[in-house]
Amino acid sequence: MATKRYKISEKAVEKLMKENLELKKSLKTQREVVFDTICEHKEGLSCKDICDITGIAPRQVRDSTQRLKTDSMVKTFDCRCGSTPYYIKS
């Protein structure tokens, strides 16, 4: 079975590439979403709070917060019982 080949103009290709680039720029990574959420709450947020607010899975939130801690963008402090870490902007 032969496939049909379509000729696409260079302008159409450039337009599609431009739209694709604009779409990629408008999308946020999970790490950016987690960081923005932490920045919005000055009192600090636990992992569960971040999960509830953003809808991101707990494992993904933990991975994002660990990377943010490594890059010194986020600090942690423990709750009064010392078992739950809360994340705040550095």
C-alpha cells in the first residue's frame, strides 16, 4: 500500500514550529509549580499540603522539593513534634 506524500510550504512549517515553541514556554514544570506554591504561602507547607493544593503525586512533590533544596531555593523547618518537614522559600 503506497502512502501519500503531502507538500508543506516553508511558511507553514515555520508557523507550526513557532506555535510549538510558544506552547512549550507557557507550560510549567512540576518543579516550577511546587516552587510557586511554596512562595505563595509564607507560613510554610508540608508535602501533603503541596499535594492537596497542586494535585501532584506525593512522590513527584518530594522529588521536586529535594531538587529545590539542593539548589538552595527552599529551606525546611520541622513542626513542633519534629516529624513533619515544612518547606519555605529561602
